[in-house]
Amino acid sequence: MRINGRSRLACKENVGQMLAQGPSGPPTTEPTITIGPLGNLPVIKDLVVDLQPFWDRLEAIHPAVSRSHQLEAADASWPAAAQGETRQTPDRRALLEQAGNCIACGACYSECNALMVNPQFLGPQALAKAQRLVDDTRDQAQADRLAQLGADNRGVWGCTRCMACNEVCPMEVAPLDRISQIKSAILANTSPAEADRPVRHRQTLVEMVRAGGWVDERQFALRVVGNGGRDWQGLASLGALGLRMLVRGKLPLSFERSAGTAEVRSLIDAVRAAETSARTPIADPSSHP
């Protein structure tokens, strides 16, 4: 429930602390604690909310390990695929632990600002669960999952990075961090030519900053909106804007690298190397029970 305006587990909160922190009335009255139903969910009565939208979003990300190459065929292929153990290294298993701590309490969902403005957003809890499956070496539907999670603003790109989910999670799952891991996986596994515009925007931004320390405004829109010349409708939509920018002197005719470009490039490469190392098994999974 919401206690003093914040989604919390009532069983873990101390009444004395809530009285000390909570809203107080006029000086002549006793301190009070305010309680209310979870947010972003239909209220049935008093503190009771309809959790069906919460569970629908969890179901939408296919929250079980798939041993098939397509999510839709998972049930049919399971008997044949399950004829032996699928083992993992301790390092790979460790990638799943934080998301696995989720108890589906709904606190992050209740506080999610993205859901308030985008009712189609999958929400932090479902996406944190999805990260666990994306990084699970037993799952054979990673490509399908990444395509679903990165397709539009219903998935990870709909997150506003407000940090509210991390702040209220009682199990330290840090849903925002899990969403960021999915974004990294999408960017690493999608070629610019095949990427949709949100993914291409992020890929182009990183590559340009890596190359020159900041964004080359002459090329950015052409690569993102025009898809490097492949999207003629996108290119056409840039014509009027580009002409106005040129006439008003807002379109740079040359590009100069920023100071410290080499340092920026080394930082980006170091982050990429660390992410690759974290996702690469150190030893043969079959050698571990």
C-alpha cells in the first residue's frame, strides 16, 4: 500500500518511524499516518486494487525459460529439449540473482511515472523479470525477446529513468538497472541497418561521441531519421527543417572533434569490454553442477 505517500510493504514498516516521518496535522493534534491503495492500478474498494493489469504485463514478456528458438513454440518443443540438464557457470548464474529477488509486490509498478503517461508501458517489474530471461543461458529465445522488448515505447525505451522504481523496491532488485541491461543487450545485438529508430538513435549517438567526442549534427539526423539513406520518407521529412537551419546559420558546415576525444573513446571501449566480459561464460557450463 501507499504509506505517507510512498509505496511500501506494510509488514516491514515501523509505526513509530512512520509517525516521526509522516505528515502531521496542526500543532494541537496528534501526528498521523496516511495510507492508500497502490497507484497505477484500478481501485476496487478502500485499499484493494485490481492487480490484473500488473499480471497481464508479466505474462506479456513470456516469463518462463524457452528451450525453443521461438517463444510461441516453447510448449511444443519442451519435452524433446528437456531430456538433459542445462547447466550454468556460477558467473552466469550470478547475473540472474538480483532480478530473481523480486517478490512481485507491485511497489515499483505503483510508483512508475512512465506508466502514468504511457498506459501501454510494460512496467518495471515485468522488464526486470525479462532481463533475467535475456541473460539466462538456458533460454533459446533471446532474439525474440530483444525484438519484443525494444520494438516500441511499450518496452524498455518507454522508461523515463526517473529512479522511482529503484527507490521503493524493498528487495533491492533495482528495476531501472535491469532495464538498462536489456538496453545494452539490444544495442549490442542489433545492427544499425536492421534497428528501428529508437535503437538507431542510441547507437548513432554513442558511435558519434566515440568518434569525435560529441555529436556531429550534420550527420546525426541523416543516420537516425534517414537510416543512412535507406529510409527515403525519413530523408524527405528532413528537407524543410534542414533548409531552415541552413538559412538561419544553424547547420554547421564542418565538424571539429572535441578536446579529450581519446579519453572519451577509451571510456566507451572500457564500458563495452566490461559488458562483454560480464555476458561471456568464463568456463564451459557443462563442467559445473
